[in-house]
Amino acid sequence: MQARRPTRGVWRWGIWAILALFGMTSVYFVYSEPHVRAYLCPACSGFREVAPRIYADTQASEAQIDAALQSFDAARDMLQQVYPDPGADPIWFLCLSGDCGVKTGPRPRAMAYANMFVFVYPEGANPTILAHELAHAELHSRLGTLRRLTQPVPTWFDEGLAVLVSHDPRYLEITDGEVTGCKAGDWPQPPSNQREFRRRAATETEALYTASACLTLDWLEEHGGIRAVPAMLGHIRSGDLFVQ
């Protein structure tokens, strides 16, 4: 006796079940991820627009907002030292009161979600951290979404360049406002893979970011300096490989 094949109705119910599961999973992710909720509906999450594409939580004071906007201006000036014509334009969410998003456990100074938006906590609303995130957004924007999926630039370079753009004194030697080198030390080889970098950075933050800055400084010295970065990224977007 020949086995009966599943009817069309069974297949239809199976597809609906898969779609329903996907929908429930998506709803759960949005509900459990406050940063994504803020991006999808700023007003629903207690944010208001205080400048084009910049939102602050409604509990933030005017003084906090003014200080943050001044920090943005300083951060943009730092970015333009490397990219005279910056083009990245993510949306920014400034949790200046500290009473939004992650409320328990250690929280980051800032979290970037691809080139779409950046969520910033009070500790990150300063020129150094904002310039660091602006540098990431600009590099990723210039590589392009499709090209970036192949991770054409090693993570140590992405992070090291952001450290240099932001003149971060935690990892760099700075004299009269100019970077003179990275902090001396016996630093490990930083990973090229983003996932591995993030995993190790949880416990080796200073070592990995300083090592990335040192390695990036060496690379730039051999390849035309920091002002050659925009042209280099353009070549990579066109299909060239990153030269180690």
C-alpha cells in the first residue's frame, strides 16, 4: 500500500506555526531589549529629540543635555581630523539620567548597533567615548553593509583607530593634545575576529585596546598615516584586501 503524502493543509499549518514562533520570538526580543525598544519607538521608551537624530531621556536635565551636545560638537571635531567629510549618521540615544535601559549589573558606557543607532549612558556622554563611537560608525559606513559582512578590516584595526580618533588617554600617550604613542607595556596580540575580541575584552579591556592602538599606530606608520585612512577604506569597499 502506498504511503499517503502530507496534505496541502498540513504544510500550510506548518508554515503558520513557524511564522507564529518567529513572531513571538521577535516580540520577546523587542520587549526584553530596552535599547531596541527605544530605537523602534523613542517616545514610548521615554526619549525626546533634542537635536537632529539625537534623543535624550525625558528625566535628563537641561544642563545634562547641553553638556552632552557640547561633547558631541567636540567629538565631531575630533572625527573630522581623520575624515574631513564624515558621512555616517546613526541615531543617538542619550540615557543621561541613568534611569533607562540596563538597570542592574555593570553597564557599558555606550553600545553601537551596526550603523543604525548608538545607546549612550552618562559615563559615555563625553567627547572621548562619543568620538570613539563616531569613528566606528564612520568606518563601517565607508565599508558599506555588504562589504562589512565579510569583516574586511580586522577588529584590532577598527578598535585601534577608534582609540586614536578619540585620543583616549587610557591607552595612549598624549602631549599637548597630540598622540605621541601608545601606553608602554607587554600587551598581547589582539584578535582580528570581532567575536573573539568581544569575548576577551570582557576581562582584558586595557590590554586589548592598548594593544590594538599600538598595532594600529605601527600599521599607519607603514601605510601613509592616519590621514590616508579614508582612501584606504574606499579601496577596500571596492574589493581590495586589507594589507596586514
